[in-house]
Amino acid sequence: MRSHLNDDDFHQDTENSPANPLDWIAGQCRFRRRMSVQMEQLAAAPDYDETASFQIIDWLKVGLPAQFRDSADDLFPLLRSRARRDDDFAGVMATLEADHEAGSALIRRIVPRLEALRLINHPVPMEPPVAAGLTDLAIRERQHVALLTKVILPIARLRLIDADLALLQTNMSARRHLA
């Protein structure tokens, strides 16, 4: 049983971060989709699944918040600074920022309950509010990733310059203590 994810699991399936941070974010999106499936499976299980919860708890405490910060602290401000008048993505970015707020609130509600369930030494039924929170977060994550990959990343690939990408790469690496 693997109780903790390594940093590579939080951003992609390769050993090191790619040279282009937008590819790194795309890898994060693929991982977020897989984690959404795992959250839904845990939520649907009749009993709390300790093994599945280890990976989910680690990701909710470390991986997903780092990814939220990648967007909020770096990608979105850089993209706004390079936007053109015909780049009509302000509404999408506002939606994604609201998703970060809602996702963070769900994480604060879900993680302590998952950790408490993990401490019980015998089979225990999954708590309905925890299951509902996991399902809600999984749905939100799928929608979030769709907007990020279909709208934001293509515009970022067109607008961000090499200096922006270098800054994004540096900050993402530092956030994960890879620098």
C-alpha cells in the first residue's frame, strides 16, 4: 500500500517537470481527472476505503492547493497582462477563480473527516456528508479542468512569452520545492 504520493504524481506522469510549464499544467489536468474518478469511487463505496483515502487526502492537502496557486498566483495574472481586447476569457477566469474558492472550502470540510475516518481501526460506513462533498468536488474538478484545458491553456500558449513561461516554471518548481 502506497500511503503518500510523490511530487511527480501531483503534476504529471514523468520523472521531472517539463520545460514548458503549460505542458506541466496539462499533465496536472490529466491527474486531476484521475483523482476525480477516485474521489467518486470513494464516495460511492459503502464503507470507508482507507487505502484509497490516503492518496486522496495527500492530494487534497498538498497537490490540489498547489495547483490552485499555480493558476491564481501565476498563470492568471500573466495571462491577464498579455491579453488582447479580443481575448474574451474574463468570464471563464472568474469562474475558475470561484472554483478555487469553492474547492478550497470543500477541502477544508472533507479532509478532517477523511482523516478522522482513517483513524478508526475497523470497517466504518462512509459518512454521507463526506461522500456528498467528495462527489461535489469531483464534479467541480472535471468542469474546472475542461475550462482550463479547452479555453485558458490554448490562449496561454498563444499569448505568454518566454519570460512569462520561465517565471511560471520557476514559481511552480519552487512551490513544490523542486528548484
